[in-house]
Amino acid sequence: MDTPQSTPDLAPLLADLNQAAERLWVACAPTTPGLVLDVVPETASTNTVLMAQGRRGEVWPTAMVAVRQTAGRGRRGRSWEARPGDTLTFSLGLPLHLDAVPGGGSALSLAVGLALADALDAGLRARQQHTDNAPVPPAIGLKWPNDLWLGTRKLGGILIEATPAPGLPEGQRWVVIGVGLNVQPGAAVPGSAWLPSPAPSLGEVWAWLVPALLQATQAFERQGFAPLQAAYARRNVLLGQPVQLWTSVASLPQGSGASSPATPQPDQTGTAQGVDDSGALLVHTASGLQRWHAGDVSVRPA
């Protein structure tokens, strides 16, 4: 019989995130004046809350973090389960000019993933400078279009949503960037100590990520994805790998286990050749080189 997991005390987690919010307010004020930092003990989904905020015309930049999410969402409507204390779940909402940027929201997802991976690496390096004989953390990879990977397993995910909003000038949309990241050992990749001991708190990691996201979104709005193409390639876990492609949600296999005779077959297969300057996935298939955008296909390593 399985032993039920104990429910962590939310008060220390809430206090840790509130302290991080105070540090973030000071750090982000020069570049994002008026940033609202909202720490809540529980909500259904931080993305859902901020999307509703934008539709009401409340379009000031807002970062919301929840100790517990009861109805977290992932790409293509999948649920995102997170145990309080193990997983950092937060969203950043802000107005952006997306329509004029090549790749739009799909390319933004890649830029966000790269910013998160770089910020995590920088935070861990800075933390380990104070620890003697600290092991070098393994490289964080990026799986197109919206996942952070450690080795061959998912470490975190990104969900980007956008909507028109009252009060925004023409060409701008209210954009919400949701992040779920497995931080503590209970949620980390089995058999791999990717964090130093003791592990950083959720608040410490949140304080690493929000400034990086603000900087990345502001740069993306000005320059698009093209200047990031080479840096993304260095973390691209699919580059040069055989992949399977599904163009229908209904045919996509559930879970990440091994294939079986009952597993739906992919619509196409090929070899991933990286991403282009608009963030589209390039796959060499039997029909030649094809470009895929995030909303058109799901991809998995073969």
C-alpha cells in the first residue's frame, strides 16, 4: 500500500516568496517601474488569473507566484501538477508588441526558455562560489518549443497565452508567460542531483528568474528571436536527433513511457535540424526539409 505524502506547511513557503518579492521590487524598479509582485498561498492557475486581469484592462506588468496551484495548465490543454514546496509555479503578465515580431508568441517561448536556462545557470554558479568542492551542475537543455530538460527528462515547462485587452494601443496584446519548474529534490529528475545541497529555496530561484524574463521579453520585442538562434542551438536537446511528429492532438500518445503496439503512430518522422531565425522547428523528413510552428505540431525524440 502506498504511503500518502504529507502536506507541507505553507506558511514558511509563503514567507520565503514574500521576502523574494521585496528583493525583486528593488531589483526590477529601474527597468520596469510599476511592476506588481503578487504572492498568493493558493490559486487555480496563475496564468488564468493574469489572463482575466488583462481582459479587464488591468494591463500593468504583474508577476504572480502561488505556493499551491490546484488547476495548473500546460500546452495543448494538458494539466500541470505541482506539489507545494517542490515546484515553483508563477506567471508574468505584460503588454507586448508581438504581431510585428517574426514568429510571434511561438518564438517568444524559445526566447523565454533560453532566458530561464541562462538565469538558472548563473544563479547556481554564483551560489556555488561560496561552497568548497561544489560539483558543476549539469547543463540545462531546451526541448522545442517550451520545455526545459535535464538529461532526458523534463525539468520545467512554459505556457504563453495572449489576448487583446482594453486600453492597449493598436498592435499590442496582453501576454502571460507561465512557468512551472521542478526545484526541490522531491520533484527533481530521479537519480540526478542538479542542485547543490542545500538546495535554493523557491523564493531564491524566483528572484533569479523574474529579472531575466523581463529583460528577455523587452529584448525580444525589439529584436525578435534571430540574435538568440546560436545560443538556443547550444542548448537544443533535439538538434541532430531522430524525432516523431504529431499534427493531431487526438493521435498524440499520452505519457512518456516506452512505445507499445497500441501506441498511436506519428504522422511523420525525421531528423531535427535546429530552428530558424523565426523560431520554427526544422525537420528533415522523407519529403525533404520541413518547417513547423509550435501551434501546428507536437514533437518527441524517437
